[in-house]
Amino acid sequence: MSERAAQQIETLAKTAESDTAFLDQMKADPVAALKAAAAGARTAPNPLEWDTWIYRIVVSALGLIALAAVGGGIALVAIGKTVPEILIALGSASVGAMAGLLAPSPGGQPTPS
């Protein structure tokens, strides 16, 4: 038995211990109870779909990093120092990450052939 399968069975056992309604369903009709549990697990809401604060926090943090990199670069050039490559990399990575988060998903669109 694989490690993943063992973990899933352990999770199922814990659910049966803590949820008496599920345990009663398992006693009455195990196949139907397992199918219902699997369907419920598949339809569990994804926090990224309903919690807009996750995106706001991530985009804000990435925006602050990008602004700090630009501001730091300008400040360093203004005092006559060279801009470290890590500062350029941080700014570029944060802008790229924001573009990836904010760009529309291509899901549902046909792929070019």
C-alpha cells in the first residue's frame, strides 16, 4: 500500500471516529457513504475562489516589493552607488508574479494549433 493511500485511509478512520452521522452511513451502506464523502471532498470550496483577501494581500505585498526595489534603485543611483543585481531581480520577480496573478486564466479558450 502506498503512503498516500495509507494517509487517506487514516483520514477516513478519523472522520468515522469524530462524525457519528458518517459512521452511521458507513454502517448502513458503506459504498454510498464513501461515494458521498468523495463527492463532498471534490466539491469543497477552494479558498482562492471565494476569499478575495488572499489576492489583495499577495498583490499588495508584491507591489510593495516592486516599489521598494524601484525606490531603492533610484536612491542608490542618486547617491552615486551601483544598484545590486539582487535588487533588480527582486523587482523583476515581483512584477512578473503580479502579472501572473492578475492575467486572465486561459481556461476554456482553445489552444492555438
